[in-house]
Amino acid sequence: MVSGYLLACITILVWGLVVIPVKATRTPGHLGIAISMPAGVLGLIVAALLFHTPMPKLDEMVSLRGLLLVLSGIFQFPLGTILYYEAIRCSDVSEAVPVTRLKTIFVVALAALLAIDQVTWLLVAACLVGIAGAFILVRPSAAPEGQPRPPLARGILFALLAAVSWALGDVFMRLVLDHFAPAAATLLSLVCGAAVYLVILGIKGLLPQVLRMPRRDKWLYATHGILSFAIGYLTFYAAMQQIGVVAASILTSTWPAISFVVGLALYRESISLRKIIGFSLLMGSVFLLVAGR
């Protein structure tokens, strides 16, 4: 049990810091993920070999569990990560990243619906606090007199969609972790997600653009892939197997605290009372969720 919490802490640190290489890129995320996913696959292959991880047999993959594993890979990696890339490229890290933590609320709702976990009044309160925090965080500041009110940032919409996609990926993965080892499940789900996405890029004729990416961006996206996919997700799924999907999601949802500080310290993003209140409510929802356990 304790090791599950330690694994979650590793995930928190890794996911909080990977915002740095993504923010430094100039190539759009829908192209960059074609580099980061294969890089993550290579890292996971190395991990599987080091830990002598047994791989599922063919009949195990051609089943409902295999389908859930494939769907988890698609929602978690290409779809969720593209939305995340675009969220932090289109808006402040200190605004977009915390909004993705609404993923925990979606996980709680799905877990209750599928009877994976028990819902208490504290969990309901945490959901309401999280929604309030997100609303305050993304509420546009008042425009100067005589000027139109600025529209809601596109990055916030991307962040919300990423939260939904990641929540679906988490729940689907939890349903198969009783049968697959975390390293095998992470590797296979990432391979499926990467394969589907690379085929789509090929059909749309975008693969040449991936190959023409600046070398610097290729290295940055590869760094993100190894850190986030090969390390972050592996430790996250291992923690999920030990302490459950809701507890793992709750704990790892605190990683925006690290990204929030990174956004303020490295990128000199503005800080305001609105951001502080919104961020505090979002993080407060995490602590209420923990109390609800």
C-alpha cells in the first residue's frame, strides 16, 4: 500500500515538470505527439525488459479486456495528450494546467457509475468545489471601459476536453489492471494509441511534416514522451493497481502545483487574486477527495 503512494508521488513530480519541454516547442502538438509516443514506447520496452514483464497472450488481447486496453490507449495518449499540448500552448500554464484536474471529478463519476468505487458526500462536495475553482480560474477578467470583453481562451476548452479524455482512459485501464501487469498494460496501450494515430497522420498526409520538424522540437517532444509516458504513466498505473483508480487519480491530481510554480517562476506569467482563489479551490477539491476516502 505504501509503495502505491510512493509511485503516485513519482508521477506527480514527473508530470509537473514535463510542461517545461512542451512549452519550449514551436511545432503544434498534433505533430509533436507523433514523436513523443514512439519515444515513450522505446522507454517502456526497456522497462519491460529490465523487469522481465510477462506479456499478455493473443487470446487475452482478443477479448473485452483487450478492447478496453486499446480504447484506454487512444483516449489516454494521442487524444488526451494532443488536447493537453494545445491547452498549454494556447494559454497560460498556470491557468490551463489546473483546469485539467477536473479529470478527477469525471473519474469519480465514472467509477461510481460502474461501481468501481464508493461515492460519499465528501466526494460530492469535492466535485462541487473543483467545478467552482475551475469557473473562477477561467472567468475572463473585466475588460477596460469601452472595450469588448475578451473571449474565453481556447486553451481552457482544450484543457476541459483533455480532462474528459484522460478520465475515460483511467477508468478503462483500471478495468484491465487486475489481469495485466502495469508495465505490459502501459506498453500495449501506448503502442495501440501510437499505431492508430500514426495511421491517421499517414492517411491525412501529415507524416512528412513530422519528419521536417526542427531537430530541437523533436528532442523536446521525445523528452516529454520518455518522462510522461515511459515513467509517469508506468508509475501511475502501478499506483492505480495498488490503491485504486480514484485514490491514484486524486493524489496525482496535485501535480499542477508544480506546473503552476513553473509557470510563474520560469515564464513570468502574471499572478492575480482570481488565479490564486481558483487554483486554491481546485487543490482544495483534491484534499476533500482524500478526506472522502
